[in-house]
Amino acid sequence: MAADFADLLKANQEFVKNFVPEGLSGRAAQGLAIVTCMDSRIAPLAIVGMKPGDAKILRNAGARVTEDVLRTLVLATHLLAVNRVLVMPHTDCRMASGTEPEIHRAIFEASGVDTRSMEIRTVTDQRAALELDITRIKTYPLLPKDLQVAGGFYDVKSGRLDLL
């Protein structure tokens, strides 16, 4: 198994040679949490002009506000200095490219695995999904009432972030 990750370990050895601890505390220095997609075309900190230590990054398929995202936001707001949240889905998202049955079928055709027992959380209307997710955060009883919440779409072709 280690052979499968040899490239990563080699890269880490190079990283360690130049590593300088920045003395970061683990708190969000800019008070921001970004909920975004796992899509590797997205560099959340760079998009909003921040650096490591400035914000908490929460990623999942489709940038959805799930129970785990809410759990993480509770921790981030009460213990890690987060006072604002940006929910940031993006253009050309695979989770917005088909219905739930279509995605399950695509997975089955690609790998033979039946995923119908799990909710994929596809999105047919990204704007409606984003508005729902913003509402989920704003109305979640364990989050601070003064938490600032915004949503916006990131365009993977232009780099532009447009807030609702």
C-alpha cells in the first residue's frame, strides 16, 4: 500500500526541507468559513484573497450544507473564531449534471457498485439548492444568531465569484 503513495511521500520530503512553521493557532484569523465543493479546480483561499490560517474550508461533493457541515460550523463558530460563512458552489459541477438516479446509474456503469442506498444529493437547480443551504445555516439553532451568511457561485472558467 505504501508504494501507492510513494509519490506523495517523496513530495512531502521536499516540502519538509523548506517548511517553516507559521505559528498559526488553528483559529480562523479572518473569521471566515467557506463551504465549497471537493472539485480540485477550486482553490478557496486564493479565490477570496486569503492565506492558510485565515479561514476554515469545508468541502464535499456539490458544496452542500449537510449535517456534518452544520456540526463543523458549530465547532468553528463557538471554538475557532468563525463569525461569517460563505457557501460557494461552482459552475460545471458533476453534482448538478444529472438526477439522483442518473448519478447512481453512472456509478454502477463505471464500477459495478450499487449506491442507491445512499443519498448523493444531486442538484437540478443550483440557485434553489444554495438558497436552501443558506437558510439551513441561518436557522440552525446551535449556531450564533449574529452569524453572517452569504452564498455565491464560483465560475471555474473565469475565476469569478458572484454573490447572490
